[in-house]
Amino acid sequence: MQRHADRRKHAAEHDKKADDDINVITLGGDYLTINEAICIIRNWLATEFKGGRYAERLEMINDIESQNMK
């Protein structure tokens, strides 16, 4: 059961970055060991954004930022 929970923790953060291109990650110190946190962060950093349904929305945000944040 514990290994299944560990895989879910890793997969959840991977999916958030791959699907939504998140640039912030938060980890609960009460629920993770140092090794689990390191593994999650390494996996998260290595994850590429795969585009998908939010790509157009993110492009719109990038356009607005480039026009207004000079």
C-alpha cells in the first residue's frame, strides 16, 4: 500500500507540470521523507510540458505579459 501511495505522489506532480506547465511546486513536510521530496522534485524538474488543452491559454498569457510587462 505504501509504494502505491508513493507512486501517486510522484505521478501527481509530474502530471501537473506536463499538463498545466506549472512553475511552482509545494510539498508537505509532514507527509514526505527527505528522499521522497528529492525524488518528486527531480522528477518534476525533468518533466517537459506536453502542450495539450492549456497550451493556447498559456500562449495568451505570454502575449499579455510581453505586451504589458516591459
